[in-house]
Amino acid sequence: MAWTSYQLFLAGLMVVTGSLNTLSTKWADQLKSINSVGELVHFNHPFLQATSMFVGEFSCMYAFFMFYFIFKHKGGEERVQASTLTGGNRQFNPLIFLPPAMCDMIATSTMYVGLNLTYASSFQMLRGSVIVFTGLLSMFCLGRKLNARQWAGIVFVIIGLAIVGVSDFLLPSDEEYDTSNVILGDALIIAAQVVVACQMVIEERFVSSANVPPLMAVGCEGLFGFVVLSILLFPMYHIHVNSTFSSSPEYRLEDALDAFYQLGNNWQLSLAFSGTIISIAFFNFAGISVTKEINATTRMVLDSVRTLVIYLVSLALGWQDFQYLQPIGFVILLIGMSVYNDVIITPFMRERGWIAADPEESEPPKDDSQEDLAASGPDDDAAVST
């Protein structure tokens, strides 16, 4: 079936804004600006960047109420409930979003620290490890059993991740990217996916049944994440770290005041910082809409496309050198994701009789939200995130 113009617009919006989100955050890390003591240093403020990301998530709440009032005016409550953006239960306890929001906060902050140490393309590729941890946690916490196909997908994902990690190690070390820092950044990104997997399991176990409108759900998590992380910026100001994790005058874990000095002294930095907020807001809307208007499989494919875009842009801008193992690892990673989620590759092989159907599926077919949970990591209906 041919896509409508609106569906093509949503697909393009998701790829563009998803790519811009990572690229704008990394661009900010690349830039130098005068800090509060007059030194020209790199912008190294991952926790403030994570706070800005939650501002973008919270803006989805405004989008929800905008669509709500438009639909309410045009067709009343029936029109509101008919929309995939506004339909659902609005009488819920907002505190159900606090635990997943805390997972989102920890994971995003950790990933942004890792992004500051490693390459943007590696950041995006390594996030694919969430499939491994989500699959394992779903076994232990949700009582699911993984079938042979899913285990095969996990094996492919692990192989792909290993190749991407090796490619980072083989890239030449320089002033911008010290090899030890790159490996540390990669490790932090993978570790963050454990927390993301916990978020996925919590949302499926405790949040999905509430049937909250997706834009409102993202807005609630954004609000909790912003409030809690903003409060944590105060104790972070009094924690001192080494130069690997901070470029502020006194090497504080997070010096928000120094960050605002730098933002005020470099318009490009302000533009990149604002780009993180704006792009995540539109990416949330586009991701949710793609899942509802088309399907979660398409969303996974588009998410892979944005990873490729980030990789090509990083090469074009000279943010990293070409290493032949990285695209190989990326392809194997995509194969693993496709096999795990039973999309594209395995259906194609079954149609041609190359492999038998799965007679021993251990669980009923997933709906779009469950498929999206496994496929897209943190980018599910409840929390699209970065």
C-alpha cells in the first residue's frame, strides 16, 4: 500500500529530527566558548544537556493540549478519543510515570556523558544493545521465553556491537578523541542501555495498562525528569571530578552557571543547545505518529536510517575518520535487530520457503506498542526520549 503524503511527511520528520537531536548535542560538545573565568574551553555539560532534553519531552504536553482543544472544538469527546494522539485515559495517577522517568534520567545523563567521550555514530549504534538487555529482563521480570529466532537476533546484535567497539579502538587517538576515553564512553553508553531496558520493563508492567495518551505520557516523564534533574544540579555543583568529565573552572561534575556563561558567549553553541530541545520535541511527536499511522516496524527501520545519517554526517564533517569495521558492525547489528523483531529478513525468507514458520512461538503476536518496545529501545510510546 502506498504511503500518503502525511505518512511520508512523518517519516521524513522522524529521520530528520532524530538525526538532528544527536548531531546537535554532539555539535555542542565539539564547540569551544569562553567560560566564567575567561578561558576558551569545550562545552562539557552533559547533565545540563540531559535537562534540556526533558524540556523537549515536556513540550509534548503542550502538543497534547493543542490537539485536544482542536479536536474537542471540532467534534467533541468522540473526536478526541478517535485520535491516536489524544485518545485514551486522562484520569490517571501521574506518579506512575515517576519510576520510568527516573530510569530515563539516569540513562540519558549517562549516555550524554558517554557521547561527550566518543563518536556520535558509535553513540547511536551502541544504543542497539538495548535489545539484548530488554530481552533478558523480559525473561526474568515478565516471565517471557525467548525463542530460537530471538536468541539468534541477540547473538547477531552482540557480534555487531563488538565489531563497532573494536572499530572505535582502532581509530587513531588524537587531542579530540583519546582512545581510552572513547572506550570509556562506549562502555557508559552500553551500561545506560541496562537502565533503558529497566525503563521498558517498568513501562510495560505498570504503565501500559493505564492507556494514557502517548503525548501526555511523554510530557509527564519529561516533567518528572526535568524537575528531579534540575534539583540534582545543585549537589552536582559541589562534586569535583577530573578533567575527563568536566571542563569547568573547578572541574565540577556539573556547573550550570559556567554552562550559561559559555552559551551566552557563543551563538553557535546556543543554537546547538536549542536544537537539542526543539528536535527531541518534534522527534517524539513524529515517532509516536509513525507508530500509530503506519506501524512499529517502519519506525524501527526509520530509526536505523537516522543512525546511517548520523554516521555519514559525522564522516562528512570530519568528526571521525572512516574505519571499515564500523559499517560492517552496523549491518550485522541491523540484521540482529531485524531477526529479533521478526521483520524484513525472516518474513522474506519464510515467504520463499527458505526457513520454516515458528511453530513454537512462546508468546502471542505483539501489538505495535510491544513490538516497538523491543525494537526501538527508549523510543516507545511512553517515552520516546533521545
